[in-house]
Amino acid sequence: MDIEVRSLLRGAAETVSFGRRIGALAIPGDWVALTGDLGTGKTTLVSGIVEGIHPGTRSRSPTYVRVEVYGVSPAIVHADLYRLQAPGEWDTLGIEDLADRDAIVLVEWADRAPDRLPAERLELTLRYSGEAAREIRIHARGDRWHTLIKEGKLDRDTWSDALYPRD
Ligand SMILES: Nc1ncnc2c1ncn2[C@@H]1O[C@H](COP(=O)(O)OP(=O)(O)OP(=O)(O)O)[C@@H](O)[C@H]1O
Ligand SMILES: [Mg+2]
């Protein structure tokens, strides 16, 4: 099942808050695919997701090493495919090995290896919306995120105010 919704992120703090919400809802085995032009906020979003899974954990930018792992139970596998020369190079990164069933996998520049991602995933696509905002397209591929969206679990009021409690 596919469903897509859009939201506006007004400033980097909202990108982080939205990410935190995604992280709070993520469970082991989830894959999150992040796409968007240079500088649209993918790494900022990842930092929020990581914070939502393991509060206090700082993510790094894996552009050069391409894969970083943070924490345990669940481990977070953070890949950046920007420097992928060809989709086949994916196999050298060992992402599937790192991403056993207990990991949550976050892939920046996911559009560089679309065929390697599992069919069930959450796709987040960022676009510039003026200087000080981004539009985010939230595309649920598969039942789990579809249901969460239908239940309103990603509605703006669940993440836009940092004081809102997480469930
Ligand atoms: N919603 C937003 N509104 C305005 N600026 C934002 C928003 N989200 C993030 N930013 C800012 O955009 C800039 C780029 O962010 P970031 O490095 O996360 O992008 P990126 O997509 O990972 O870039 P790259 O493709 O170069 O790795 C940062 O200065 C960040 O603070
Ligand atoms: Mg980045």
C-alpha cells in the first residue's frame, strides 16, 4: 500500500523535530530513504531521527566513509550514497550485513540505488521552499507507515512543538 502526504518544515529546528518524531515511531527492521538536492536538509533530518531513537546520540556526516553505525538495540545504520559511482557499488558497502533484523537503516541519496532498498520503506523527499523552509514529501511504502500516517501519527501537531510529549 502506498500513501503520500506533504508537510512544510519552517527552519532547521522543525526538520530536526520532524526527524525526532520519525525516530520515536521507528522500529527495528525499518528502512528510511532520504532524497533531495544538495543542502535540502537530509543530514539534519537524520540527526533528528537518530535523536528520536537514541536520545543524546549525535550522528555524523558519513559522506566520505559512507556508512556509520550508532548505538545498539536497535543499531542505527546511516549510509550516504552521494559518492556512489554506480548502483553496483552498493554491494561493497555491506549495508545488508550491518542491517540485520534489529537495525534501523537511514539512507541519504537513496535515489542513487533505488533497486537495493527493501520494498517496505519510508521515503522522505526534501525540496527547497524558499530560503527558510523546506517541503517534505512523506511516502509510505508498505502497511506499517501507511497505518501510522492514517492514524495521524505524523500530523504536524505531533511534532511541530518540541514540548509535545511523544507516545
Ligand atoms: N526546514 C529547513 N528550513 C531551512 N533550512 C533548513 C531546513 N532544514 C535544514 N536546513 C538547513 O539546510 C542546510 C543544509 O542541511 P543539510 O546539511 O542537512 O542538507 P543535506 O541535504 O544533507 O546536504 P548535502 O546533500 O550537501 O549532504 C543546513 O544549513 C540546515 O540547517
Ligand atoms: Mg548530507
